[in-house]
Amino acid sequence: MKRIAIVAGGSGLVGMQLLHQLFQHKEYDAVIAIGRRHLALKHPKLAQIEVDFAKLDRCDLVEGLRIDDFGGENQQIIEALENQSCEIHAFCSLGTTIKKAGSKDAFFKIDHDFVINFAKWTYKIGARKFLYVSAIGADQQSSFFYNKVKGQVEEDLKLIKFDYLGIFQPSILLGQRKEVRVGEDVGKVIMKAFTTVGLFRKYKPIQDSQVARAMIHHALEQPKLVVEYISSKAMQALQKD
């Protein structure tokens, strides 16, 4: 087994696109989705384990793969991990909204703490490339809470000694969400019209599939930088393979 992808946030907009594209990509032999519950997905490449992101440091990945492996489907993945005979790429699209989280503290726990926990855990098990979905305008000095938290995550991820850290900063995401967000949908229409010309082009909404494709593209590239920021505009400019 040559290459394994570990994905956190697979139930979200970008995460679901990421999983489907990884399934189809010949460079990945297996995809491990980790989350609070199993996704309603089946694929020969897919393995899933349930975790508590608050206690991720106590999670044994190999043991987790064995628990649900009644038919032996995960055996090749387990052997590759135990023998350290595969390259591991970690993809993170974990995130929520303050409304959905219920409070700023709960939002910070999910968008910051859980992301950093996942990064440290994947580094410990051998991942040397980490690809993270942040947001346009992320800045730890920002007066906007959302942007400030995203900026803090970016800075804290740099403290983990990955060989490559890809930080993706998309604008408003376009895609089919499970839940209806009326205000956000109206905002997307306005933003599409507002960002077609001039300096505002960098804020042009982006398809979830474009973000996922850019993450995989950069994961497979020979890195020129240890830390790389990928703008929304750069993701949109990336041609489909």
C-alpha cells in the first residue's frame, strides 16, 4: 500500500467532496474517515472509525480499525500502518458556525481545539503532510471572532513539524448543504454579482469541489515550501486533472 489519506470533517461540504475525489484518485490506496459517527458511505477504499476529538490523543488508530473489521477489509491498511510502509496525508475540513455550536466557547473548541488535536494525532501516527481548510480573511489579530479563530489555528498548526502544511483559504463555499441557510444563500447571490470585477474578485464564491481538488493537487505535489497558503483565487484557477 503506497498512500493513505486520513480525513476529518468528512460530513461537511468540502469534506464530502474530498472523500469522493480521494476514492476516485489512483494515487490513494485507502481513505480513513474519522468522526463522531460513521458516515452513510460505502466504498472499497473507505475505512471509518468513531472518535472523540476532545480525547483524540488516547485513540489508537490501528485498534479502531480492528474493532469494525469483521470481514478483514481493513487488514491491508492495518499492516501498512504497523509496518510504516505507506505515506500518510492528513486532510482537515473540520468546522462549524457559532449558531450551530451554540456559543463562542463551543465554536472555539470545534474549530480550534479539535483541529489542533487532529493535527497532533496524525503527526504522531506518521502523517507528514497536513492540508487544512481555513477561510479567506483568517488573521489571529482580526477583530472578527471567526477570522481570529481561523488565524489562531493557522499559527498553531505551524508549531507542528509537518514536512508540508497546506493552508487553504476559500471564500464563500458553494455546494449542496444538508441544512438550508436562507441568509447564506441570499449572500451567495449578492457576492457572485459583486465579485465579478475589480479588486473584489478574490472574494468570488468557490465550489466545494474546487477546494477539494486543490487540496489533493497540493498534497501530491513536490512541496517547494514547508508552509503554503493557497488563496481562493488560486484554487479556482487550478485546472481539473
